[in-house]
Amino acid sequence: MFSTKESFDVVVVGGGPGGAMTAWAAAENGMDVLMIEKDREIGVPVRCAEGIGADAVHRYLDPDPHWISAKIEGVRLYAPSGDSLEFTEEGLGYVLERRVFDRELANRAGKAGAEIRVSTCATGLEFDSDRPCGVKVLTRGCESIVRCKVVIAADGVESRVARWAGIKTLIALRDLEVTTQYLLDNVKTDKGYCEFFLGNEVAPGGYAWIFPKTEDTANVGIGVSGRYTRRRSSTDYLHTIIEQRFPNSTPLAMVVGSVPVAATLEEVVGDGIMVVGDAAHQVNPVSGGGIATAMTAGEIAGRVCAEAIKDGDVSKKRLQRYRKEWDDVYGNHQRRVYRVKEAIQKLKDETLNATAAKLQEKESPTLRDMFMTVLRHQPGILLDVVRMFAFLGKKD
């Protein structure tokens, strides 16, 4: 349980969904795997709204009420004017209990044979002829080097591991959402619906959200484009919303962070290294959702690195199969969604208000209707919208 073993086939840095799925997939394919997590426990702190599409859960796991806080059957979008649009779909998704969910993924990796060490921080990489061959770690004050054939950087958007390996991870401010979220008690929400608030006065370059968890609690948060947070913080924007909508609420937890809303990094592999999840910017650029994409990327990365190790070739060229498969499964779609995101960020509040008013006249409008209407004056992007929804339909 508390081994001091210092040599593995694969070392995964980061115990989130991407890291845990990579560890599971590699172990399932016969690899000797170590996953390290810098925090004292898996799943803490919770850094997101905890929403995930039902299809992503069902692809890998059987839903368990222990890690599902709420089932989502619909979405409400609020224009700056206050007009709202409602979209419903049975079995749309879930609001997770991330602490429990992340532990389930880690436990799954452990059952497959991966070793897991918490309170263990990566402090650097060990190299052999410019190729990573191990990870320098610090565990409760004790330094050591864990040697391996492949390093997995799953350590979040600020990934140090990827940078140590020479992979460029810089991101433009316009492609970074600065986020603040509270878990609030004493709030009344419609438990079956997630609510989103748009507008340049509400959340410039992003949106605010309410994700219900129980009858009285909800994740209430905001993401603001990094271009705008120099003059006003995301926390300040969020406080305004909470004071207006939930003046009698009680904050139980707070987290501040950042989310990449870009295309996948140009390079996600090198000799002996692979980058997964937020560290690779594998996030939906419109929604900012990254749990499902990290799980998908992790499953691919773990399988590809296991095959490469069995073949005795962990070169960048061989590991590039991960990038190709990722692009086929999601990366090409992500590029289209990124272009849609860029078009949305140029919209004025007046356009959002007019779209909401127009669609309120339509019986049972769809999300596709909304995107096609709001972007109708940008014909160059409409093909991306069509392909975006075709992709989503194909997944179903």
C-alpha cells in the first residue's frame, strides 16, 4: 500500500479524471503504473461546476447515486435583457459529486493495478539524452526520483510537467476563462435545470452558471475572459449576481481557478511524454466543460502509451498516434467549436437580446436554432455550427 518502489513503466502526474483514466487504461493494458497527486486527497479541491453529459458517463461507467448529485433534463439560457430560452432533453446529463466521482475513477485505476500516491508533488523531470526517463518527486518532505518509460502530464492548465519537457503551454488571455465558484446553501433552484447567464455586463467573454445539487444547494459560478479581469475580477462579477439572485444564501465553499477555452495544444507528445486533459487544453471551448474530454483523452493516451512500450518505441513519432486518434475522436470537432466561440465573443448584448426575443416566438426552439439565429450575420461560421451539431448528433 505504501511502497517505495522507484521504477515503473508509466508515471502519471495528476489524479484528476484525465490522469485517472490514463492510469486505468495503461494498467488495463498490462503496464506497471504509478499515479501521483499533489493534494492530500483525490478530488479536492473541486475546481469546476461538476456538470457532465450523460453519454460520457455511460461510455465508461455505470451511473452511481453516490457520485451523482442531480440529473439534468434541461437548460435555461438568460439573455442580458432577462428573457430566457429553455431547452429540454431527457437524460441530458448529471451534476456530479466530484470528490466521490474522482475517487471512483482513481479506485478503478487502482483495481486495474495502478499504484496511487497522494501528497506527492512532482518537482522536476529526470532526463536521459534529452528524453524524460523519470519524475523527481517530493513526498511528505522526502525527495526521490521515480524512473519510467513514459511520463503523463495531467497536472492541469498550468502544467509544469509539460513545460519541463519543452512543450509550449502558453495560452492567450482571450483563450483563458478566469473562474470563481461558490457552493451555496439556502438557495431555491429548479433541480432538473442548469441555468446560464450571458452578457457583457454579466460575464464578459464568458457566462455565469447555476448548477443545482440538492433542493437547497447549488454550484453558482462564473467564467470571465482573461482579457477583462484586469479591471474587474471574476469574483466581483459573481458577487453582484449572488447579491441579486440569492441574497440570503450561505456560502459553504469557494474556489477560484482558470479554464482553457482554446484548441488542443499544438504538441501533446514528445519523446517519452504525453499531455492529457486541461494540461493539453482538451476542453470544450464554448462550455468550458473538460471532465468528459479529459476522460476520453486519458483512455486514448493510456492505451497508446501501453502499445508503444510493448513495441519498445516511446519516441515522439510513435506516441503521435495519440494525437491522431484524439483529433479523429474530438480534436477536429474542438477546432470547430473554438471558431464558434470566437464568433460568439464578438456578439453585442443587443444581438443576444434580439435572438432571445425572436426564439421566444418559436415553438420548442433547439440549441441549434439558437446558434444559427445568433450567428446568422456571420455566414462564414454557420458551416462550423452545422458540423458542430452534426458531430453531436453522430455521438448520440
